[in-house]
Amino acid sequence: MVRERIEQSPLVSVVMPNYNGERFVSEAINTVLSQTYSNIELIVVDDCSTDNSPEIVENIARADSRVHFIRNNSNCGVSKTRNKGIQLAKGHYIAFLDNDDLWEKDKIERQLLLASKGHRIVYCSYDSINEKDESIKKTFIVPSTTNFKKMLYSSVISCSSAFIDAELLEEHLFRTDFYHEDYLLWMELLKVEEEAAGDQKVLMHYRQVWVFVLSAIIDSMYPVIMESFKTDKNKFLKQNRLMYAIVFYVSIIVSLLIVLFAGPIVILLYGEAYLPSVGPLRVTTWYVAFSYLGVARNAWIVSHNLQKYNAPIYAGAAITNIVLNLCFIPIWGATGAA
């Protein structure tokens, strides 16, 4: 790879994989092109999309010479698609952005400043948004540094937050034979680099679509339920049960639909190269459903001042998780991990 190295203003390459991203890809691209740091190139690699997203990207590329559009000859999955973008990149640094996530305007500028201090792996805080760009979860504020050992306990680097010295990626690409390929890459890089640096400002917005329905239900009912606890205990119990029932039935219905149609959903959203992820998707869907039941239960826990029991519950869950991983991963691989 040929790298352009300008001491005062290094070229930053942004790699974006695209598959059927017509709903959000234009918005994602615009957050790259509107960066306060302008010496960038955006490499969009299309993985045989079947919607109008290739035409959308091509039109943007015609209008802005910093955008380069490449098509895969066959659907090969996000790992190989990102790797192709890395191999075509000419920048001193490489950043990644998924085709539905968004950046703040100063993301590259701030991360470049951290990189200029000697940090070859940089990441940032982020929040989660729905299809309307509305925040749906508590902001994830990252630690100012992380390393290999810390990442074993808590993965704090999201793919769309990563900003990496291109030389590191010449010998370390995304793995194509494992689930969570981005996490594996970060761990490989942290074997080479002792430490990664995090910007604690929220510079990236991670998009989640269907789970925001459950968040909206809980967030809208929670204040009303907590207020009724102070004035009418019977009303509180009824409202609490109603919220729990709504979240329960919505979770079950959505989970069953995903389990039944996981194969077609994966092909539609990501292509046939992702069919091996059907098993983990089915398992993870139930995990998400039950996790929101736990969130719905918080109104009752907080109102009765029972937070002290959370610690032993979480500890028991962590131990159970470790035991299940030790049992299931050797048997079912990625599905067992999920």
C-alpha cells in the first residue's frame, strides 16, 4: 500500500462497507464529508447490494472527488469488504464507519490530535440512536485508555469509533472466519501496541433500529409509574404490570419472528456471506429480549429501594455466563458464545 505522509496534515482514509444501505448511507457519508478536518478520502466498498444504495454513493462520488466507490464482484461479507477498503487506502491513518452510523463534525480532528501524541490506536465515546436519529440508550463514555487485559473484561472500541495508524493494519486485517471480527482485530493490535487512547467526548452515533421500540415503551412509562408510586400504590402495581406485560409480549413476538425468519433476514440485510451468523443471531435475539425485561423491572426495584440486591444478581449472572461459555463454545463455536 502506498501511504501519503504529510507531517502537518496527514491524509486520513475512511473505510465504509455498504450492503443495502439506501436508508442511511447518504447521511453517514455526509458526516464524513462535513468533517472539520478536510484532508480525507472516503472509500465505500459495496458488497453486491440489491437496493439503490450503489447509485446513491455513485452520485455523491461524482460530486466530491474525495469519495471513491468500489464494487465487489461477489457478496463476500463485511470482513473481506473492509479489508479491500484497507488495501486500497492511501492515508497515514484509517478510520472505519458503518453505512448507518454517524460522526460528529470534529471526530477526525480530535482523534488525529490524540494520534499525534503517539497513540496508534484511538477510539471515542458514543451513544445509540434509532432510525430517526433520536438517542435511545445511555451514552457510553469510554475510558481514556485501554489495553489487552482490560479489553478481555470490557470491549470499549466500537468499529465506527476506531482510528488506527495504517501501518498497523498492513499486517493485521479483519478475520473472516470468526464472529465479532472487529473485536478480534482490536485484540490482535493490542498485542502489538501496549495501549489505545480514548476520547471521552461523544463523537459517534451507533444506530440500532428495532430495539428502540422497547426503549421507547420503557422510557415513556417509567416516569409515570414512579410518580404513581408516591400517590397510589394500587395504580403503581397496575402500571408496572402493564409495562412489564407490553415489553414481554413485544419481545416474544419479535424474537419468534427473528428465529423463524433469521435466514431471509440475514440475506436481505447483509447477503449470503453472513448465513453462518444465523445461529448467533437467534440466540442473541432472546438475550436482548430478556435484557429489556430486566430494564422494565427496574421501576419496581428502585421504588422499593432494592438496588442493594443488584450486585449479587450481577455477580451470579457473570459466573453463570463464564460457566456456559466454557461449556458451549467448544461445542457450538460462535453460537455457543452468543
